[in-house]
Amino acid sequence: MERDDQLELFGVVAARLKQAHARVRALEIPEETRVVLSRRLLVITAASKHDLADAARRLDVLVADLDAGRIPAP
């Protein structure tokens, strides 16, 4: 049962990462800022291979920052 939950969480995180990448691409921001955000997403993707729950939390933080308009400086 735990493995099923893990697979379900993986699917959710993968879909959310895909949405976050699309959202970052659509932002009207300087290219340097886009690179910073893309790198954060790549770090989250890499983390998902080792600690899926931590990656989900990191993605939550990134999406909340985007929702609040907190875009990192380049």
C-alpha cells in the first residue's frame, strides 16, 4: 500500500512540476530571473528522485512564492 501512495505522490509532483515549468516560461521576467527559477525547478526535480516528500514541500514553497509575486532577483 505504501508503494501505491508513493507512486500517486510521484504522479502529483510530476504534474505540478510540469505546470510550474510552464508557468515560469510564461512569466514576463528578465531571462536571468527565468534561469534562476528554472534552476530551482531542476533542483526540485533532482530532489524528487531521493526524497519525494521533501521535493513536494519545496515545490509548495516555490509555487506559493510565485502566487504571492515573490520573484527572486537575478
